[in-house]
Amino acid sequence: MKQKESGFILIDKPVGPSSFGVIARLRKITSLKKIGHAGTLDPFASGLLVCAIGREATREIEKFVKLDKEYVADVVLGKRTDTFDRQGETIFEYSGEKIAKKKIKEVVASFSGKQEQIPPMFSAKKINGKKLYELARQGIEIERQPSKIEIFKIKILKYNWPRLKIRVKCSSGTYVRSLADDIGQKLGCGAYLEELRRTKIGKFDVKKAVKISCLPNKKEKLKNSNWKKYLFS
């Protein structure tokens, strides 16, 4: 029985490649051009990508884009960067005393619920056909309209000044790097996102995802076509 060549596959993206890089790898593995994903992860981030393989699946990719997301984020307190993450330049450095866990808990909890969030300049969001990060790299900052988001649950997993690890369940369109920066601003000490891992998209869990390194490479000529066994409709 011939295996289907169109469907969806859960990929556990490693730190390093871009989301587009993962798609490029999948195109080589499958020899198919029509491949897309539901939600970008930055190169320094890891975790779940829902990828659509084949023409039929890519037509349905939008049904995954708006699903809620869950992340585990490592935040560094005491500094603020221009990109809100570890890849940026430091623009503020805190010189005060370490902040008590009680205060951290209060501030983190205050971000639960519906709210408005301004998209960061260093993001792939498009305004007037231009990706914001392309403008930011040119030193151009433009006014951004806030987006309505919701943080359904935010929990502190670990805190040891200046490092804070949190789990965030949020609506689609939420920027965790902006959340990290906002937490730092509210604490008065600054903060930036150091590590990010997406653990869930809707009901899909990264625990069920396949690492791209586990799929056959081009030299293996797909003699066992093992990528197909990971497809679902």
C-alpha cells in the first residue's frame, strides 16, 4: 500500500536553524516544494513546529496558526536589550539589590489575563509590507499598534537572581520576548529573554514531535521513506 505524501508533521526544532531552515531541510528530505509551518520560532529558540507537507496540507495550515501556544522561557533580570533577547545590545543595566521572590511572584502574576501588547521591532511582523526586523536593522523604529492578546496561565518554575524560568500559556500572536521585557520594566530592573522553548501548540505537544536529525538525509535517497510515518491529517 502506497503511503500518503501529504499531511502534517510535528518537528522539534533545535536551537540554531531558522524556521525557514527547517522547511528547507524538509524539502530536501521529501523532494516536495509545497511545505509550510504554523508559527515562526527564532533561531535561538527551540521546540514545536507544526509543518504542512504537500499542497493539500499547506492549504489547511491556517487552522493551526491561531491555536494557543505554551512556552518555557528563561529570563535574565538586571539588564535590558534593544531586541528584548540575548542577541541584542545592552541598553540598560540595573545596579540595585536583588529582587525578592515575593515581588517577582506579584509582578509575574499581574500579567495573567487579557491585555494589549506592542509587537517588538525585532520581529517578523509585517507593517505596510515590511518586516519589522528589516527596518530595525536599518536603525528605523516605527509606531506599532498594540495587539490584543491573552495570557491564560503564567507560572514561575525557578528563580535564582538574576535568572527566572517561567511557563507561559498564551494566545496566538503573543511575543514572549516582549513579555520578558515588560516584566523587567515593571520590576524596574530590566530583563531580557535568554532561552525559549515552545512546548505546545493547541493540543499538540513537543513530546510527540520528531527531531529533524532523526529523519533521513538526502544521501540516504529516502529508501525507507520514514518521514511519511510521522504524517497525520
